[in-house]
Amino acid sequence: MKILKFKIFIALIFLLIFTPMVIGASEADIRIYIGDDKLIIPGELGRPFIDNQSRTQIPIRAISEGLGYEVNWDDGSMTATIFKSENERIYITIGSNEIQTPYGIVRMDTNAIIIEQRTYLPLRFISEALGYQVDHHGGRWVGYHEIRITNPRVAVDFYRPNRQTLPDEITRWVEYSKMIPLVQEKEYGGERYILITEGMKPTGGFFVEIVGVYKGGDVLEVLVRSTSPGENDIVTMALTYPYDLIVIEEKGLELRFRDVSNENRFFAGLVGMDSIDRPVVASSPSIKIFSPGPSQEVEDTINLKGLTNAFEGTTNFELTVGSGNVLLEGFVTGTMGDWGYFEREIQIPEGIDATVIYLNLFNISPKDGERISGINIPLRITRN
């Protein structure tokens, strides 16, 4: 008898852990609107509920058909195909956390599941994969959860210009930017260019590609797919600088970037400069220097200019001579997360009995306080 009770207890624990749970929200408590129209879900299609991770789960057929899509089911592969046209088609497989879309794979933090012969997914993931925005309104004071699905996404045409016939200014912009991992835009000759650069890579096998541009409300979402070489891939043993450049006709709308290969990726932008308009002469992972260049001649003043992407936006510098004696030290401020432009005039101390001094730049690790991302620039002193 004790063994039977123990087995029942274990079974109940298993169900509690592995079965999605409703946490106080019945079908009547969840009101879903597509635009201003309330979504009516026939009983035979299942019912939405809020699971134990606070996600709103919904039968994919109910939401897909509500948004004007058709759904086909393949028993053999346990895959649902949601489509409106050949170019608007996504695939969802039971037990997988991936939604295959025309522009790449969207990875969820959960898997597609079957409940009472109906396939369920979190409402936000499936709606956004179909190109819609989801907004939650608590509705506590009236006793229900209101969810609105808005801003259907519209594809924006774009093309890749011929790199052999680019205007000189655009060619220089691309070349100057390739060493810096960031996103930029530039209007030139009536065209709106969008550039994504991945920075310097140690080998071949790294790629980046803009796979779609979509308009939603007053925002243009630029979808990016980036790839890295696998452990056993044969790659070119040379430094590479992956980038992609496109032209779009849509102007004036804010750009937002999303990597369909990595939903958690943050895209760094540029602060303090409109675009990269000069070459990088010295570089480390989080510091890019425009001037001075190595072995540049200086008299009384060093004009330090560059970009930094550092913890708390601060990059330190030192002037040293000989065996490393510090003549002067200070810091410049850029930004954190994005690449921030900085300028600083550094007065060279008088009475230096040397023809060469060194400008050292570095960041401080927030983890252990160690110097990281250092650059050492030798400079030649010319005194009158």
C-alpha cells in the first residue's frame, strides 16, 4: 500500500513539473484583440491560458486563422505549417524551440506542445513570427487580461548595390568602418544606405547578412543573420572583416536591428559622430583610435581622437618614456554599449630627455580591475 501511494505521489509531482499550468486565468479572463476586433475562438480549437511561466499560451490554429493565415499539419514530422503565400510561410515542430521563418530561425525560450490534440505556443512568439506586435494590458481592476495584436509588419524593398560602382564616399565609409562591430546608416545621393560591420575576425567562415527589412508602425526592423564557423569547418587562415551593405527607399523611420540567429544579441550604434568618416590607425577590441598614428611626429600637444565602447564609458591613457616611467595619466569618456566618440588634447610635459614617448590606452575590467584592451602607440617628439 505504501509503495502504491509513493508511486501516485511521484506521478503527481511529474505532472506538476512537466504539464503547463493555468495560474488563475481562465478563458474568460483573457481577451485578445487583433486591432480593434476581439478574437473569438470556437471551443473546438482549444482555449488560451496562462502557464506557470506567466506566458499566454494559445492554440496556433486559432491565432493563425485569426490573422488570416492557413494551417497545415503533418503527422509524420509533427510539424505545423502556417502560410499566407509562398513568401509568408513558417514551420513549427512539436518538441522544438525553433520557428522556421523565411528570414531565418526564431528561437523561443520554450517548446511547442500538444494539449488535447491541439498545438500550443506562447502568443507573443507566434504573433511576432508572423510579423505582429503584441501589447499586454493588465486589466486587474476589471478582472481580466487584455492582449492587443497590432502593427502588421510590411516588407520593405531593398537591394545590394554593386560594390564596384559605389560612390567614392560610400566606398571610403565602408572601408573605414569594417574594423568596428556596429550598425550605421547614411543618406547620400538620394539613397539611404544601411551598413552592418562585424569587426575583425581571426579566420574565414564568419558571415553577416541582412535578410529582411520590415515596417511596423513608425519603425523599420532590420533582420540580420550572422554565422560563425563550426569546430570542424575548414576555413581560410587570414583576418577577415564580414559586413553587409544595402539600400532602401524608405526614409525617415527609426531603424531597429534583430539577429534571427541570436535573439539576445545587442547591436552597437555610433554616438557623437554621424558616421565613420576617417580611418582607424590603432585598434583593440574596445578602443579604436583615429589619431595619433604610430610613429607620428608631435611637438607640444597630442590630439587624441577615437571611439570607445567600455565599462562606464571610460578609457584611460598614460604617457610613458624609456622603461615605462609614467609622465602623465588621465582618461577620456565615450559611452557604454555603443561606440562613443572622444577628443582630448594632451599637453606633453616639458624637459623630456627622449625622442620617443608612448601613448598607452586601456580599459579596466569590471570583473577584476585588470587592464584590458590595451593599445601602445609610439610617438616621435620634435622640439623647436
